[in-house]
Amino acid sequence: MNRNFPSDIALRQIHLKAHARFHALGFLSQTAAVDVGELHYLIRKGGPDLGTVVFVHGIGTSSNTWLRTVPHLNDRRTFIALDLPGFGFSTVKGSEGFAAFRDHERALAEFLDHHVSGPLTLAGHSFGAWISAKYAATHPDKVRHLILINNAGVYFRGIEQLREMFVVKSASDTKRLLTTMWYRYPWFVKPFTGAIHRELMRRRMNDVVTSIQADDLLVEELSRLAMPVSLIWGRRDGIIPLEAVDTIIRLVPRCEVFFIEQCGHVPQLEKPAQFTKTLDQVLRMVK
């Protein structure tokens, strides 16, 4: 793969600058060894015994997705922004070169079980919300509050097409996916479409997506989410229909929904100020 495209170099610089900005805002980089590899995470310590909020990004992104929101929350708990295996600064060991869906599940569980103690709020976006919900369903004594942000994994009619949408074989496929994810795809991202595509190929996103099986979908797990569940949803999501929201509301015993208007699949990027305000409100609900 040619790694000398100017847009590739610029994209790497953007990632590095975002990482440096996290550090300037009081976050430290740490790593944790898990079975599938080594997880990198950003942490800002809060008050003693106040608990921890762990943020889990979506597929194809990293902890940098939270840069414009998480550091600006008015909350004194410990904040952790995790890089999933093979994304951000996290690594994957073994000959496969990528972490399958269930490897991501196990990596998150191993990290939370061994590196996070005390009251836990788990906040995930899309793919990250999917595996967060899986964890919360099997560890109800560990998760005090679950925050799902435009989460994937809920069955709806046509979900098979969603899987195909995330298998990107060309820069045109990547452009189509990005345009669908945003309500208004920002002009300043468009020049990086090719670089983003090459980054996704390097991260083996297609292999992660095709590793997902039908029985990985959230079905009975939703009814086992006994803790308070806060659903934050960009209402104009072009990826996941509102039918998924209806299913979550119907099956989750204690669920409250917060819509962000004129916003697509990635509210933390598309509407960061409103998302931060909503997240502040949601975090105050359960201490």
C-alpha cells in the first residue's frame, strides 16, 4: 500500500494532533494488555470514589472521536476513552492481523473487569455501543448506567444491507458510507475520502464487519439491561432507522431517549455542542 499520498500524511497528522490535544486537556495515555493484543486508552482521573465513565468508539474510528465532547463535560468522575483492538493506538497480536467481532467483545470485557473498579458508566457509539450493551447484559452488577449513542446491533428489517454498506471495497464505497453517516457531510472532510479509505483498509475494517454473525445481534440481551439506559440518537441517522429506537424502547425496561435534531449517525462529531450538553444532562441522571 502506498503510504506517501499527501492526504494520508495529513490525516496521520490530524490523528496525532488530536491525541496531543487530549493530553493538553489533562488526559494521559496508558496501555493495558489483553488476550487479543494491547489496548491504548486515554484517562483523566477524577475525584476519589466517584466512579468511572468509559467511552467506546464505533468501528473504523478511535478515541479521537470524543475530542470535541468528552474533555468538556462538567463531571468530576474519571473519564476513559478506549481504543478498540486494531484501531487508534491499540494493537492486535497473532497472524490474523485484525480482531473479529467476538474478540472486540472479549477485549472490552477483559479491560473493564481488570482495569476499571468502582461505579461504572459505560458509554458507547454505534459498534462500540453494541459491544457495550453485550457487556452490560452479562455484567448487570458492574454497570451502573449504560449510554447508547446511535447504537448498531439491534435487529431491524433490512439489516443485511447495513452489513454490506460497511464493507468498503473502494474510495467510492467509503464516500457513500461517509455521506450516509452524516446528515450534512462536512466539506472539509471530503478531500480526505481516499486517505480514510486507505486507513480503513489498513485497519482491516471489512474483515471485522464480515466476522459478525447473525447470533451476535442484540435480541434477548436488551430485556436483560436492568440498569438505567440512556439512548442518545441523531434523529436523521441514514445508517440505522428509527425502527431500532422503537425496538430498544420496547424491550429495555428502564430506557430514556434523547434525540438530537438535524443530526446523523455521529452526533459527537456533527453536533458536538448539543451532544455535550445532552451527555452532561444524561450523566447527571445517575451518579
